[in-house]
Amino acid sequence: MGVMTINGRRVAFTDEKNVLSVIRKAGINIPTLCYLSEMSTFGACRLCMVEDERGKMFASCSEVPRDGMTIYTNTVRLQKYRKMIIQLLLGSHDRDCTTCAQSGDCRLQDLAHKMNITSVPYHDTRDVHTIDTSSPSIVRNMNKCILCGDCVRACSELQGLGVLEFTRRGADALVSTAFDRPIAQTSCVNCGQCRVYCPTGAITIHSNVDEVWEAIGDPTVRVVAEIAPAVRVA
Ligand code: FES
């Protein structure tokens, strides 16, 4: 319990688990790509950074609120860094937005529009990954993955499956399956939760999912096609 000052306004908090929750409770909008209140905190995207009165920046999702804290959520410096983060993500991301299945429903695209980003001053030096279409339900295109870890946590923490996991390190880091197997050769149950939480087009629903599952004759297609989108929590 305590009171903190956000953008010059005093805001009381009780048992909020992090500064980001207090900011949102105060009705202040702050962009995030990796924070999911119903799952563990990952702190990867750094978009939720705030600045304290000494100019120290920190990720608000990973900081416990303290009585007497003073923070700013939208300084010129923060705006500059957030823009740079989105440009860096776009720089290592397939930019075929106009033909992407998630176009218009992509949080990365949405943030780029909101920040008025019209160019990306970085070259893409990543490997090109093969698109995994082996699953009857989802398509995995790691060329559009931003390593937010949302799918990894949804698969392990919500579904208890752990089909998706991080692999490799540093600039080569990737979300993949055990032994890099195609998704159809894993214990994936086609629940669609990874798609529900993926903020980009890295995981999409198979365009012909209904026909595929009709051919297979398995009614669980409903889970992916109808139930999954409704499960998404902000
Ligand atoms: Fe805090 Fe991504 S939301 S680091």
C-alpha cells in the first residue's frame, strides 16, 4: 500500500504487483508487447520503460511499486527510445505487412502507426527461417517473431504443454520446438493459445483450417477457430 506520483499526479496503490499495473489503474496508456497480466512477467520488450525523477529508466512491468516513487511515463527521452525499439523490431521482421494474414490485427504494426514510423534505419542480418505449415491449425513464421515470449508462456503456463520454447542465444535466439521439429511432430494439441497471444503474424491460423479439420474429422477445430480468439486477456 502506498502513494506514488505519476506524471505529477498522486496515485494510490494497494496490492498491484508492478508499477505498470499502477500506471494502467490510473488510466494512463503505456505500450507493451510482452506483458500479460495473467502470466509471469518476462520484461523483454522494454516498451513499458518509465523514467524516475533522477532520469533513471526501468521497465515498469518488472518493478514493484514503492511508496513515494516518482515516475514519468511519456518523456521525450522515453518516446525516442520506444520509437527506436519498434524500429529495431521492425528491422528484424519480415515487412510484408500488406499481404500478412495479421495485417490490421498486429500490435507491432499498430504501434508503428501510432509512433508515425515510416522508415527503418536498420538492416536485417538474421537467418531466414522456413515457415512451418505442418500443423493442421497454425502456421509458424519465425521471420515475424519479435521474441516477446508470449506464445512460450501461453503454451507452458496456461496449457501446461511446453511445446514452444526459446532456443539459441543472443542475436540467434529463436522460439522453436524440441529438436526444432515441425509442430505437427510435437505434443501440440491445437488449442490455438499461442495464436491468441502472439502480437504479430509469427503464429497465424491456417487459412484453410476448416477444410483441413473437416478432412481429419476432428471437432477440436472449434477450439482454434472459435473459442481461442475470445480467450485473449489484455
Ligand atoms: Fe515491460 Fe515488455 S512490457 S518489458
